[in-house]
Amino acid sequence: MLRITAILHTFGLKVADRARARLTDAPERGNVTIEHVLWAVAVIAIVGAVVAVIRGFVTAEAARIG
């Protein structure tokens, strides 16, 4: 789980850096970059929610076994 979180965090940082670079080079192209950043944030949030649900399910099942 930690590896997935680290990968998503790194992806988010890369997207933010690319967005910052594009916004400083060509301000009129910022809308597309901002849209990509928003999509990346949405994907990260969805993955985080799925991980939380799976972790909760596995914890509950493990408690039932033990």
C-alpha cells in the first residue's frame, strides 16, 4: 500500500511540476494543464478511497478469523 501511495505522490508532483513549467512558458495553454492536474487529483482521491475500503474490509475479515 505504501508503494502505491508513493507512486501516486510522485506522479502528482511530476504533474504539478509540468503544470508549473507550462504555465510560465505559455500562459494561454494553462487551461489544459489545470484540467490534467484536476484529473490527476481526482484519480488520486478515488484510489485513496478504494485503498481505504479494501484496507477496512481486510482488517474486518482478519479480525473475524482471529
